[in-house]
Amino acid sequence: MKLVGFFNRDGGTFKTTDMLAYEKRAEAAFREAGHDFDAIVFSGREIIPAMERAAKRDDIDGIVAGGGDGTISAAASIAWKNGIALGVVPAGTMNLFARSLRVPLDIWQALDVLASGEVDNVDIASANGRPFIHQFSAGLHARMVRYRNAYSYRSRLGKIRASTKAALGVVFNPPEFEVEFEAAGMRERRWVSAISVSNNPFGENALLYADNLTSGELGFYTANPLKPLGVARLAIDMLRGKVRENADVMVMHPAEVHLHFPKLRSKANCVMDGELLPLQRDVSIRLHPGELKVLVKQGLAAQVDASERREPAA
């Protein structure tokens, strides 16, 4: 394949990596595997425009993106829109999409796995036409991200500390708002403290990422209005990977979700793949089954039984 690598030197792990050595190792790994490959290191500000320019070329088959979840989300959007393949090098704090794809979290091991890997087709979702690979959320998560962004941090550890402080702030000041939703033939109006719509249902893990990206379903989660003790219980269940067992959480697995916020505040926010954005009054969320091409470990696609890949959930 003709591939171009884009590495964000401002990404968490890359900040302490010899990027010249990494660039050379990446080129060697992919070329030894038979690919036509060039790697380029960019700053966080430069990398997205560079990927957009490359994706429009008619002589490449895919891009390999290295960075945090924000960089990977942008790269997935670009790859999806241009019909090319995406390779993911996990150099961020959480690396959620890489975990779902079962890419090694060691940035050096990831190169060898991707270079010798194969192309698979996985699901991607969109909210009002904007693609996302992990989740759209409003309420608790959006408030926590807003609180976290108010703190300054320069490192992965600093980001974790800021996130911990923000989470504690949300526990003692949970939001409550009204939403109308339509999903799986159900139309309902309710008060909630949180909404999350994920690209495939979350697995039983503390980080809330999908174990399978080929189910053909969204994960749709709402949490009843919560007091501080209820938020704390929800946080504990999240850490246990047992969100489904929380009595305040409703779970559905539709292919589409339509949200309407009748009393939307002017400064209300949502989060898409970790990015804080203005919340729109009406949001239509769709799954696009199998429309994103990704590089995965050789033989991984065959390990997922066909009945697992598109079997509707009860």
C-alpha cells in the first residue's frame, strides 16, 4: 500500500520520544513489510491540515496517524470522508479507539503490528453529519470536560490530575436537564443528568470503550437526575465496568438516535471524542456500519465470528 504517516509531536507519549528516531523506525517497519511509506512529524496545530491535504491525493491508499484521541478522531473523519484506510498509533492519554482496535499501546510495537497488518472495515458514527469514533455526550461528561479545561496542565500526569479535580467538582454539582429522544421506535421525554451515545456499545471496562466496532449498533445511555451520592455510585460502577447494572442508567442499542433539548441554555455544551462543543437544540446521531477502513493486526478480523459482527442486541 501507499501510506503516509503523520505523527503529532505534541501528543502525550511523543513529547518524551526521540521523534527523529521514531520517524526512521516507522519508515523502516512499513517499507520492510512491502509498503511505500513516508513519515512526517508535525505540531498539533499543523497535523490536521496536513492530513486533509494528503487524503485528497489520488496516489495514496491510507494514512497512519500518531497522537492522542483528538488527533485520531480527526484522522478517522478524514479517512472516512475520503474512502482511504487509517492506521492508529496510540500516543495519547486514553487511546480509546486504539484499545477498541486492539492495537498495542506501546508506540514502537504498534508500528510492527500495523505494518504487517490487514485492512478491516469498522463502524463510525456521526452527529448532525459530524463523524465521531468514540462518543457524543452531554450533561455530566460535558461539565467535567469544561471544568478540566479550566485547569492548566502540560503533561499526561497533569491531565489526569486535572480530570480528577474536575470529576470531584461534578460530583458535588451535577447537572439536570430535559431531553426528548426518539430511538428504536420509542419516543420519550425525560429529565436526565447525563446522555451518552457511543459508536458501538461500551464493553465492560473502566474506560468505557467499545470491545467490538462491528456490531452495527449505537450504545445509547441516559442517567436519571442525580444527587451527589448518585453521581458517586455511577462513578464507582463506571470504574467497575458495570454501568449497565446501575439502576439510574437506561441502555438501548439503536442504529439512530434523535435528540431534542426543549429548554437549551445558550452556553450548553456537548463533548464529541473529547472535544467540548456547543450543544445544538436538535441532534441526529447515526451509525455508518462498516464504512471506516482501518489497519488491524493480521488475522484479527477473521477472529471475530460473523455472527458477532452484525448481530442485533436484544
